[in-house]
Amino acid sequence: MADHAGHTRRNAIKLEQVAARLPTSFVVVRNGKGGEIIWQMNHHDPAIGDDAERMAGIFIVNDPEGLLVHNFIDWFNALDTGRRDAVTMEFLR
């Protein structure tokens, strides 16, 4: 995704980090009104560290009609800090 963003400036790719209330992460790939959601659920695992998390499950949702995608976009927008920095491979390291 970061490589794609570097070559295609018209596609917005953002990463945000927020205080964890629900240990989850998601990626939305929009395609018209709908798209795909890659949604990872985690759980806290104090056995491996105080703030450690372990993946509990992952869902891949194909939503061509946009029945769920708009909820994830709204969720992201509610948490968005407004930072407009491009995602680069250096940022991900």
C-alpha cells in the first residue's frame, strides 16, 4: 500500500494511531460505493507484556454494495487527526 501511495497520489492512504479502547485494526479498500474490509481483532495478553496484544481473529469482508464500508469510513473519520503526511516505507519501519 505504501509503495502504491508513492506512485499514485490520487489515492488516500493514511494510518492513524489512537488510544486503545477496542484492540482492533482495519483496512478499507474502497471501490465505488463499496469495497473490501480487512478487519483484525486482538486481545490483551499480559503474559507476554503489560501492553501486549495478540491477534484473536481476522475477517475479510467483501462489501460491493457498501452496506458496511461506510460505517468503517465514518469510524475512521471520527478518529482522524487530520494529519496529511504521506505513508512511506520509512514511516512503517
